[in-house]
Amino acid sequence: MTRRSLLTSAAAALAALPLPAALRGKRLGIVIHSYGKRWRGKYSSLKFPPFEHALDVLDHVRGLGVGALQIMVGGWTTDFAGKVRDTCESYSLQLEGSITLPKNEQDVPRFENELRIAKEAGATIFRSATGGRRYELFSSLEEFKHFKDNAFKSMQLAEPIARRQRVRIGIENHKDFHAAELAEMLGRLSSPHLGACVDTGNSIALLEDPMQVVETLAPFAVTTHIKDMAVQETPTGFLLSEVPLGEGILDLPRMFALFEKHNPQIAYHLEMITRDPLDIPCLKPGYWATFPDKPGVELARTLTLVRERKAAKLPKISGLGTEAVLEFEEANIVKCLDAAGEKLGFKQPAPTKPNGKDEK
């Protein structure tokens, strides 16, 4: 048996394993970043109107049968938070907030006010991130270390506020920290109020094994970004792209089992970003500037995975008109939700029309 056929048969065997019983009662939520084109879009479309605020998004995702929405809460008023809470309750939807950690001591009042108002909307779990694509943002190890120190200070400032407000905040592995780096910082904080928002696909960009990432961060998991990923080799590395659930390379059932083991109450949120593939230039010297000690075996393992599991085609939106992109975005989300109910064990109730009547 070849290595490739062994991997394929192993994946098939894992997919056949029963999912955790608790998962079968859960509804998949959605992250606002799945609507990167519609969220506050500057265009006009009758079929896919832009979402101006959270209430627009709630009205739409209710019709898709999702169980929750994770969305930015900055700038909300108490009055708007009340409307969001009433809408979530009437639609039987949960709410998670996405929030920016305090940048310094002067920013703490802003942070606490946003937490307080979002709590009035019903959010007690929040997602945050401290940076972006490490290999693009920083040209030296010193720059990255400075960023990391500031990120940890932001977490330290956020922790007592989260404790006082009795909320939990998950820091995302956002192509900035290795899973072990994020786990080490969370371990130093040692707080039930600050954990991880585990993204199932991001860390491939840092040449990390996605299953090992989940194994490392699942003990700290507060919330999740669920996605599947596809890859193609390039002369300077590889392309990385979100694809509909079940069409990529990730072993999602095994990941779900790990999340459930460590946090049976955890919620799952789809992050299906429709965009051009990301270029991961891991064969260029500049890519390695911020991790000179990364073992070569990680590069070899990742490139082997890319070659053995390369996709025939990756999603692409450049060259498409606005309406075509919007339609593609919605179709990808619907594909994911269908797969979640039909193949991954999530509970997917019958979608409802805007007037509240069940679809037949």
C-alpha cells in the first residue's frame, strides 16, 4: 500500500467513526467573516443586499437554520444591544461577540464598555485576535518579539475585566502564533476567562499540522472557527484556500471529538471565507525571518501533504463581477451547512422563511 492510499483509507476509517453524542444535538453557528463581501458592502443588489448591522445578518442566517452568530460588537449602543437580544431570543439564536483586546491602559475603559454592552445583547463568549499573517507583517524576529510582548500585555489587561464581567474570551490562532506559543501564553495567564478561539485551518500557513494544532489548543478552547482547507503547490510554496466542509484535507470528525473531550459545552462556528487562495511563500527566505528555529521537518511534512492532497481546483473570485461573487459566497455557505447536517452530525432544523413559517 502506498503512503497516499494509506492516508486515504485512514481518513475514510476515521470518517466512519461515530461522532460524539453531544455533537448531534448542536447546531452549527456562523462567523460574520463568512460574509466578507456582504458585511457592510458598498454595492447595490436586490438578491444579495449588503448587511449594514447585526440585525440584518440575524434576519438572513435565521433562514439558513444556523444556531448562532459570532459578530463584532464595537460601537454598539445599549439600545441596539437590546434589539439584538430580542431578535436572538425570538429566532432561538445564540450570540457570540468578536472584540478587540485593550491596546494599553488607556484603552481598558473602551474594552470594558464593549463587553458590558455586548453582555446586554446576550453574549458571554467572545473571540479576539492579536495580529495577522506573521510572515507578511514582520521582517525580523525582533519585530515579532515586540509584537508578542504587546499581545501578552493586552491579554493581561483584558483578563481582570473579563473576570469582573464574568465572560470568556478566546484568542484566535490567527496565522500569528504557533499553537504552542499561544498555549504557553494562555498557560501563563492561567485564567478560566481567557482561552483560545481555535481555528481549524489557519495554522497550516505556519507549516503546522492542523490536527496537532487542535490537540495543543483544545484544552484551552473557548470557542471555534470551523473550516475545511484545500492546497496546491507553487514554485515558492503553496496556495491555501477555504473550501466547503468535506471538500478539503482536514479531519473534522476527529477534531470535533477532541473539542468535545475538553469542553462539551463548546460552540462551533463556520468560517467559510470566499476569496482568492492565500499565497504561502514558505520557500522564500523572507518567510523564515520570524522563526529561524523552525524545524525543517515541518516544511517537509507540509509540502508532502500539499503534493499528496493537492486540489484539482481552488476557489477564485478575481475576475468575477460583484453579483457573481455574492452568489458564490452564499453558495459556499449553504454547501457547508448542508454538509454539517448530512455528513458531520450537526442538528440542522428546517430553515424558516422571513415571515416565520417553516419551509416545506
